[in-house]
Amino acid sequence: MIRIDNVSKAFGGLQAVRGVSFEVTQGSITGLIGPNGAGKSTLFNIIAGRFPPSSGHVLLDGQDITGLPPHKLFHRGLVRTFQIPHEFSRMTVRENLMVVPPGQSGENLFKSWLRWGKVKQQDSEVLDRVDDVLKFLEITHVADELAGNLSGGQKKLLDLGRTMMTDAKVVLLDEPGAGVNRTLLGKIREAILRLNRERGYTFCVIEHDMDLISALCEPVHVMANGELIASGSMEALRQNEEVREAYLGGGASGRMGTADQGAPS
């Protein structure tokens, strides 16, 4: 599905990512964890086309997509969410979902005049899809609420809903649990699992909440100081001394906890 092949990224004299390689296989929920500053977000931004790597390649279904801009990756089925949701705050939840599908005939003034039948049919299909998403995510009750008025957890659900309005092959989830209360976090977890199991979505997830990673992800890849240091199940990684050292620091006591919310990573 996605292969990250020996990817590195330098900003001036700082090497943010160094020779990282791993795969996100079709149908998986793959985790990407590590302490703050490990290079996770930089790697996500490389995969998502925000900026190109200094070296290495990113492949999607065997095709080199290295450095392609986000809008082109969107049309190839690679979609991402952000740690801080990017909703259209003055539009309703329903409207936020409606604007996602590309190539809608109604967006073209000429077609909206001369092909109104096709526009009407497409609009009906989009609305049906919106209703399906609202019901799936159990957010029908806020469908006509302005998106800017939603809670943090509801905005994360809306982000998931917007990915469902695309023909996504792979979804990059950037800290879906950040700033979310435990009740809505449970709904987000179940929605991701159901999208994976029932609808075949493939995910790669950055997250600091170890309980959420444990519930969702296998395999899990661990980054520290810009490098990939370990991969495997969450259970095995908890016992990995190099991983524990990366999280705890030299001489620190304790365990890899359930939450490590902090500065950007």
C-alpha cells in the first residue's frame, strides 16, 4: 500500500528524519509513536506531500509519489487529518461534508446551467452519502450545527467523516485522540475500528495515547531522534529497552504511560 523507503529530511543543519523505512500494508491500522521531537509529524508531512524529502522515496501501490502536492495525492486516494482540525467553522457539519467530493458538476457555472439534471442527480448522491456518514459516526444530531461550535471530539469525528466522503485508499490520522474527552475518544476509537473492519479503510496513526494505540494498531513503529528504532506489537514494544529508554530518558524511572500529551512532535 504505502512504502516509505530510506526517507530523510534536513532543515538547514538539523536532520529531522534519518533513513526511515517501513510499510503500511493494505487493510492495516499501523501506528507511529515516539517521544516529542522524534520526527513523526515531519515524516507525516513528507508522506502527505507538504514538503519533499531530502532523500528517499514514498510509494503508493508501487508508484512513486515522492514530493507530489497534497491535492494530487488526494486524487490518488491518500488523505490526512490534522492534530488541530481544519473545519470550515461557518459552515454546518452537513455542508462541511458536502463540499468534500471532487469533480461535482454544480461547481461549474456552465454545467449548472446546461446540465442541471446531472447536477441534481449528483447532489442527491452526495446527500445520500452525507446521511450515511452522519449515521455511521452517530453525529446526525449536530448535522445542522455550525462546525465551529462543535467540541474538540466532535470536530475529530467530523474529520473522519470528511475522509469518508472521499475514495480514500489510505488515511493518515495525526493524533485523533488529542484534546478529546474519554467518552468521545471511545467513539472515535470504535469508528476507526469499524471503518477498518467493515469498510476496508487502511490507516496510519500518530498518537501519544498508548491505550488508544494498543486498542487500534498493529504493527506499531517507534521513532526517536529522527530514526526508526523498533517495530512490532504494542505489547512487545512496552518491554523493549531501547523504546523505554527513548520515552523515559536516561535514568528516568517509571513506565511508558497511557498518555504523553505535550509539544508538537
